[in-house]
Amino acid sequence: MRKLIALMILLGAFAGRPAEAGVFTQSEMEEISCAALKMQLFYYYLDPNRDQKVVNFPMTCKGVKSTYAMPKWVEPGVVEMAGRKVWRDPVEGEISEATLWQTPVSIIYEYLDLTRKTFPPEAGGANIQPGLLVKEYADIRIRFQMSMDRLYRARTREVVMGDSMEGRGRTMMSQFVLILKEMESIADAISSTNQRRYADAVLASAMLSQDSFRALFRAPRRYEAPPRESGSAKVVNTALTMMGIILMFLAVQAFFAMNDEKTNAMMGDYSRKVETFTEAFSRQFININVKYLVLGPVALFSLLGLLTMNLPAFFFLSALGLAIGMRTPQFVLTAMKQARGKKIDTQLMDALILLANCLRSGLDIVQGFEMVSKDLMPPISDEFALVIKNYQLGMTFEKALGVMEDRVESKMLAYMIRAIVLQRQMGGNLTKVFERIVVDIREESKLEEKTKAMTAQQKIQSIVVGIMPWVMVGVMFMFQPAVMIKFYSTPIGMATACFCVIWVAIGMKVVASLGNIRV
């Protein structure tokens, strides 16, 4: 009862519109009539028992007379489609591919023909209310949706419906989906009492119907793979690329040979830096060849550039490897100093307890250092032994302690050294100082563990921010190596890579700084 009352109110709202305002104009009705005729012809094309009149069918659309010649592919194609069973219905039995396509085409014709008969072109878009057609449009939409569902689900082992009509089926199905959307919008247009919205929906359906009809006469678009190079062409291109790289190496060598003074200055500066880093590593009790740290990244990135077989990419990656290689020794040295300092921090409490016991037993601080160097494990035993060795070679004990403080990154060790220096200069109870430092180390270790637990999420986020972009790039290289190499070999690709590196580093720094706690 409520639905009947609502429908009466709706029809009354339409009836209240001005009588002189027609739903469709004359040209719009001609467009709809033309679309209905083309859908009728489309239906007959898919019939294997079609009349010969359909082969060259005269038609008048919007006052223009024309003759539509049936596409050449229809004659053999429809016979094959009619013999291929793609759907089994409990009531209708087996349905052929051609019949399955005829169903939505006939429904579209019925849909357009309903509008054409309700608003005849000769009436100039008569003012008949669209609300009276709600039931008919709803029935057409439901049947059209069911026919589309069959189209998408029907298939055999060899073909799907998108492959029908020599590949034109995909275009048809996409256009039919848009027509279904317009059918659905008609109900909204009628409920809004807006006749213009209703007319636009029907007119759009007519345009899409004519597009699907025109697709019958166009060749289907197919993907054509780019032509592959022959084996000899690949060999020639590879040889030319390798020759170009060798010539560029020779050009660089000739450039340096022509600038001996600058080259010698650069090599001398490089040798001094290598010696400085070698000494810094030896102070950390680490024997390492610094040249490998510099040349390793250069060789690795140059090899990657060589594999791309692209000169710009080769020089870009080589320059990037050189920049990374020049900074690698400092990075490795800093990381090793920090790691060694943390190990010494974990052993410092035992060393302080041993020193305090030595002082209580009557030994002096130098003898306590000797006990630590003999009884504890490296790296703290090596540091204390080096202090004793420097002291025995004539260096003052305070100076030897200062050298150890410069060499080891440990805040608590620095506190211990300052306390020893002050005690030797001004006096005091060094045993009590050591005991206090032990208490401070215990409290600080508890606080450090707590802060690590609180900032673990930020550290993991910074790692993810830094790693995930390169993981995704690696995955893309695995699946599309040629495309990725081609893109990153261009200037815009190289600029994009540099831009990403800079902003990823900034993102890691920002996220990591969120976990910094200042005490």
C-alpha cells in the first residue's frame, strides 16, 4: 500500500510539470530510433539463418540514407559461434555462443524501442510521463543484467566470451556494462522527477549502443610485441657497448695523464687519507686494508653499471660507487668504535670492582690496571694493557689514560679516567669513587634497557622506511629488468634515483630522531 501511494505521489509530481515541455527533442528521438535499428541489425548479423537482405541493408538515420554492408568476418565467424556451446541452462538446455550474444542485444533493442514507441519522433518528444514506465524499465534492467552475468561466466576450455567475434567481445562487454549503468540511473532520474536526467540516460544508452554496433566494422585492437633483435644484432650491440666503455676508460686515463700535477696531488691526498684511516683502525686493534673499503664499492657499482650495457648508467653507478667508497672507511671506523665502546661498557663494572679490591688490598692504581689486563677478557684487557705499556715506556700515567679516553668511545670509562686523574692530583678516596661509578653504571644500564624498549618501534619503523623502497625496486627489477634498466639509464631516471635516496635518508633520520630521549 505504501509503495502504491509513493508511486501515485511520484506520478503526480511528474504531472505537475509544464505540458509544453517535451521529454525528448526531435533530434534526440531520431538518435534513439537510429540506435534501435542498428541493434536490430546487430541481432540479425548474429543469426546464422539470416535473410540475404541483411548483407546489404539500407537504413535511414537522422534523415541520411546509407547502406550497411555486413562485415566479412560475420559469415564464417557466426557459423563457428553458433556451433560452439558455451552455456548450459536447466530450462533452455545448451546455449551457443551466438545465441548468448543475441540475448543482451535484443534486450537493448527492446529498451530503445520502448522509448521510441512511447515518445514517437513524429510527436516531437511528446510530454508523456516517464514515471509510467518504471515497471517496464525495471524488468528490462534485470533481464539485461542476467544476460551480462551469463556473458561474463560463459567459457569453454579454448575461449572466453571476450575472445568472441575475433576479439571484439571485450569491447562489446565493456560498452554493455556502461549501458547497464545508464539503465540503473534511469530509476534515480525518475524518482528525482527530473525529466532531463531521464532523457540524458536514455540518450547515452543510444550512443553506447551505436558505438558497440560500429565496433563490428572495426578491426579489434591486439597487442603486438616489439620486434626482437636477432642474435647477430645483439652481439654487435654488446660489442659496440663494450668498445665504448673501453674507449671511455682510455679517455679518462688520457685525461689524468695530461694533468700529472693535479693527478699526483690527488693521489698524494688519497695516500695520506689511507694512512690516517689505517692508523685509526690500528688504534682500535683492527688490522684492515683501507684500500679495499674504498675500491670495493667502486668495483661493485661499476660491475652493476657494466651489466646494464648502458654508458650513462655505467658512469652514473661508477660515480655513485666512488662517492660511497670514499665515505666507507669513516663509516666503518665509526661503527667499529661504537661497537667496541659498548663492549667495554659491559666489562667496565667488573674492571672497577677489581680495581677497588686491589686498592683495598694495598696495591696502587698502576698495579690494579695490570691485574685488569691479566684477569679480564678483551677488549678492555687490551686497553688497560696498552695504558701500562705506554706508562712503562716513559709516558706519564695521566697521559696514558688520556690516550685511552681519546681512543675509546665510552662515557663511563671517561668518568673513571677523570676520577683517577683528580685523585692523583688532589687526593681522595678512589675506592669510594669506583663504587659510586659502579652504582651509576648499574642504574644507567637499567635506564638504557628501558629506553630501548620504549623506542624499539621507532627504530623498526626507520629501518622499514629505509629498506622497503629498495626491496620494491629490487622486486620490479626481478620482474621487468629490461624496463627498469631502460628507465634508470635515462637522465630523468638517474635524477629520480638520487631524489629517492636523499628523501629516504631524510625519512630515516626523522623517524629515528623520534626515538631519541634526552636525559
